[in-house]
Amino acid sequence: MQGLCGGAVLWIVGLAAGEGAHLHVASITPRAWLAALYLAVFGSCIGFSAYLYILKKSTAARVATYALVNPIVALLIGWGFGGEGLSGRTLLAGAVILTAVVLVITAPHSEKREVVDAVPAPGEA
């Protein structure tokens, strides 16, 4: 919802600022349209659905690793399908990130404990 509202506001502000006159839809390549479609489908719809599913099935610490894994996946997709290069520095950074994710995922987690004496909300006794 935030992305949708933010996008709508940016469209309105951009059009109000006169950016619409600089937009030439015919100059947008089919590859660019496919990239935008890919981001909309996989980045938004499927990615968010997978995030919600794993949020129900795992711990918050494990779910938080999605923010670390997504850029690695994007790098690999760009390399595999877009012909982008991967430097040694990029590969090293990816290895460090994936090692951190593995450590978070495999670390022992304490079991959830039920709160016995909850702190009352302000104004309650």
C-alpha cells in the first residue's frame, strides 16, 4: 500500500512539475518495458507474497534476512540475463553477505516465552 500511494504521489508531483512533456513513450525500448513488468510481478507481487508466507512460518530474525538476500539475487539475475559483469569485489561482498545470512538462519533461537506479568498500559492499573 505504501509503494502504491508513494508511486501515485510521485506521478502527481512529476506531472505537476512538467515532467510529462519530457516523457516519450515511443522511445521506451521493449527491454525496458519487460524490466518494469518483471519488477512489478516478481519484485512486488510474488516477493511480497513470499515475504508474508515466510513471516508466518519463521522467526522475525530469519525473515529479516530477505533484505540481504534480495540484492544478491538481483546481481545474479543481472549477470545471467542482462550480461552485467561481476567483479571480484562484488563476489567477495556477496560471499560475506551470504555467510551472515547462513549464520543468522542456523543460529539457535530461544523458544517464545509467554509473558506472565505484563506491564500495564499508561492510565491502566
